Amino acid sequence: MVAKGIYFPNIDPKNPLGEVDQLIYDISRILKKKIIAVWARRKKAKMIMKNRCIDSGKVESKNNNVNMVASGFYIPKSNPEKPLGEDAHFICEEESTMGLADGVGGWAKHGIDAGEYARELMLNVQNSVKQEPEGYVNLKRVLDEAYLQTKANGSSTASIVTVDNDQVFHGINVGDSGFMIFRNNKLLYRSMIQQHRFNRPYQLGNDKRSDTPKSAQEYRLKVQDGDIVILGSDGLWDNVFVSEIEKTLMLRNVDGKGDVHDLASFIGQLAFSFSMDGKTFCPFAEAAKHAGQERVGGKVDDITVLVGRIVVQ
């Protein structure tokens, strides 16, 4: 699995591709001073959070029949005390596996950085993935092992996906992170949100009130060549409607040949722009309305977007 990573949008005003691109460009100019102020911290985050098993392009995948070519985008919300944010992710090229964790921000009032738990959990997941048999990754076993090995304070959601040599997609999810699968640029399937109540997701952790991998939902379905898998933290799903992602794929995944690096970057930029819009109506506002709460504007949060394309040899 060939993988790339990007942690902050690189917007080219000389090549606008429609109304959505122009919106992102306009917002980026307004936020220019803020972007410059936090650039150094995000550059550090890029260096530290680059949790990939193997550098892209240096090895061939163990999965000779089916691969998942993937790329990731991550931008932490601006917080000088937490320059790395609270999300963590990885892409394992050889095993066609990727995953993410979103540290639960509520721990901050107890002086705990939940991002540390998320990062340790994903590192342990990576290590477990690399120990799995060739051509097949047992995600339940991987998550169980990683959970037991993670000792940091705090808690996080977790979402991991893989594809095996039999062309079967496997996913496992705890909380409000999750995945969507698109075929011919239309939504085919999405994971379910797990939450105890509105805005209180299921979460793995060492606290007695936290959930365990027993709460995880598992998914299996047959995939086809060209299917697009999008894995995201709630910073994505709370800000971008499915219809916007479908529009993006129709524009940038023409004939199923869109570059996953470009797709991850653009979708992440889209989520960022909506998160900074104080007047937009976003999925989080819609969910709040169903919960009997009124909310206007995007939801500022860490944003992680991982995009994989299924390739059948």
C-alpha cells in the first residue's frame, strides 16, 4: 500500500476548481495571520505524528491480489498547550491497513492530554498489525492487544480498517470516528456512530468509566476495484455532509482515477473551512437539533482524513 501524508492544506489560488475551492481560498486568506502564527507548531506535529510503518514507495505490498492505496491529512486545532492535537493516525502500507484515534477532550479539565492516550494506542495498534499473518489482519485481535498495552491516562475513540486478499473489507470501530465506502463516487456504506448520549462517544481508556474493545462494532463487506474508503475523526464527520463528499469525488475522482493524496487534502480542507464558518449548518448542528439543542456554525476540532482506494490486481 503506497501512502502519503499531509498535515496542513497547500491551497493554489492559480488553479481554482469550482465554488468550493474558491470558498476555501477566501477563508484561507482571512485566516492567514493565524495560519502563520501556528505554522511552526503544526510543522512539529507533522514530524512527530508521522506514524507510518514504511516510507512510501520503498516496498511492495504483501497483499499481491488486493491493495489499498492510501493517504492521510491531519490538522490539529490551534492550542499552544497541545501542539499535536488529540487525534492520532497510522497507515501500514504492507498490510493495507489504516486507523485513527480521537482523544476525548473532556479530560483537559482534569489536566490530562487525551492525545497521549490516542497516540500510544495507535502506536500499539501499528505494532500489532505488523505481527499479523500475511494477507489477513484480525482487527479484533489487534485492537484487544493494543488496548491492553496502552497505559496512558485519558481515553479515545478508535477506528481501524483493512482489506484482505479475498477482496473483503474489514472495519472495527469504537465511538464517533468511523468510515464511509464510496462506489462510483456515491455512498455505498457507512459505519454507525456509537455514543452514550449526544456528544459523549464510546471511548477506550483505563478509567473504570471508559469502554472496552468488547463494545466495538465490526464490519465486513465485499469491495470492488476502485472503491474509495474514507476514514475520519469527528472533526470531519461533524463538519461535512455526505453530499459534499460525493460532490468532491465527482469533481476529483473522475473515472475512479483520483489521487488519494489530493482527495484527503481537499476533503480535509473542506472540513477545516466549514469548521471555521460561524454561520454554516453542519452535521453537528443537525445532530444537536435532534438532541433538542440549538447550534449554529461549524465545529472547531482536530481533523483527520484518511483516504484509501481499493486496487484489485
